[in-house]
Amino acid sequence: MRLRNLVLGVVSAAMLTACAQQEANDTTEAPVRPALDAEAFRTQVGQFVTTWNTEGGSGLATMIAEDAVLMQPDGPAIEGRAAILTTLAEGYDNALLQQVATVDEVLAVGDLAYARGTWTMNPTAAAGDLTSLSGQWSALYQPGPGGQWQIWRWMWNQPVPQVLDAE
């Protein structure tokens, strides 16, 4: 009985040591989770909106995760950064509409961050008789390269009369 307990103890210790060494030798680097400072997050959302308004979709690439998903109220889910950027470039003309966004809530969710707020698209002088659009947005962010949060899951809506008027 003592011999069996001794053998089990030695084998268990060897297995634990092997597991610990394997973890120590694992060189896969997970992205570092950026700090979740609500004010810094609001600033980052502000940078996103400023980039949207000045550069359009082309400047947003580093702010959107490669495997992001965008869910819109008027169409199917759009999967992948490239498809989202194409949709933004084809669907929005920042010369006609300028976006404003607020951040109402920021929460840590494990290694992710959740944020929600409101948005408004205001017509520019070149827009003619276009009217303002507004609604709500929410997004899950994941850590990206360089310690910046990237949009990973993004959803927005707008009141039904606005969607119907746009058709």
C-alpha cells in the first residue's frame, strides 16, 4: 500500500511538473487586454467617429477586428473586416452625412469590453433635403494589436419610421 501511494505521488508530481514546464515553454502570445478606462474608451469611440467623418471606411481598418461581425437593422449580418469596410464605403457618403456618437455605458466582460450609446447622422450643406437619422448602437470589443480595443461584434438600430422613410 505504501509503495503504491509513493508511486502515485511520484507520478502525480512528474505530471504536474511536465504540465508546468509545457505552460512555461508555450510561446503563443495572447493579445494584451488594454486598460478599461471609461474616459479613454469614450476618446477611442470619438476617434472612430472622427475617422469615419474625415476618411470614411478606409481609415477604420485598424479599429475593426479581422473577424468582426456587423448587424444592421436593414440587412443581413456582414462578416469580416473587409466586407464591413466595403459596406461602409458603399453605403455612406461622409460628404453628405456626418456622424456624432455618445458612449452611455462601458463594461468589462472577461477579456472583452462592451459599450453602448447613441448615434446621429447629420446632413451637411451638400446633402440637400436629407434629414438627420439617429439611433442606438452597441458593440463588443476585443484586444487588438498595439494595445487598442477593436470592434468585434457591432450592432446598430434606428427607429422604425426612419427605416421606412429611407426606403
